Amino acid sequence: MNNSSILEIDLVFNCSDTNSFKNFLKDKQDQLIIKKEFWENIFLSWINIIIEEYSTNLNNTIKNKKSFSMSLQIINDKEICELNHKWLNKDLSTDVLSFPILVDEDINNNLPFIELGDLFISFETAYHQSIKYTNSLKKEMLWLASHGLLHLLGWEHNNKKELDEMINFQEYLISKLIE
């Protein structure tokens, strides 16, 4: 990732229940998921990949930005259920919620940064899904974070084809972290 050093991210990070989550973080790699620096590096890597390799589907203004701002909150099932109810009128827990902020005024305002929005991941749901899908907790969190980031950047999946394309791209983004 040759240009990632010139990209910057202002990440507002919060892990709401770190003490109780630590009981589930047996593996040293899994412990990274409650560290702000870990997520800053992940999001910078992914944004760089998206700009360099997938720029044809991005707005020109996003492609030309070097500074990004977003928030990531790792929360519990109760908190994500409350957000889902309040903002999406759904009375259930979920694994990840994305609230994009990117609007036309932001794209046209010539600011040196772009505000992407807010991302919420339920730690409890991620933990249970990691068991169900036989993933490490870290990989499950990466999966959910990549999905959420793509939504913040404007990706949608209104049909099976769009969902399959998004899932394939998520797998690609995660695979690039290993290289």
C-alpha cells in the first residue's frame, strides 16, 4: 500500500463495555479489536485499496481526498437494538449499523477532509456469529467493519447480485490485510 502513508483518518473510537468484553478476548489477536490504533490502520488500508483499485465506482471528490473522518463504536446487543429501533424502526438486535453522513453539500464544499459517518458493531452478536461461522472473533469483526465501511461509502445491496458483489469485495478487502 504505497499511498496509505499520505492518507489520514480521524477515527472516533469507543468500546462501550470493555471490561465485560475482555472475558471473551482469549486470543491475543482478538484483543486488538478493542484498540483504536488497530482500527485506524484497518480503515486506512481499506480506504487506500478502495481509492486505488475501485475508484471507478467512487465520486471524484472522495477519490481526491486524503483525510477522512468517521466513528466506530463497539457496543452490546441492547445498545444496538435501541439504535435499530430509534433510527430504523426495527425492534431487533443486529450485527452492524452504518449511518452515512456523506451528502452532496459535503462533496462540494472543498474541505480537505470527508466525513463518512458512524459505524456501530455489536460485540455480542459478532462473538456468537464467530462461533456459528467458525471464524475468529477478529475475523468476524473485520467482516462486519468492512461491510459497514462500504455502506458509509455508498455501497448498497438491494438485491442478491449487489449483495454478492459486496460480499466478494469484503472478502477481497480482508484478504489484503494478510498480504
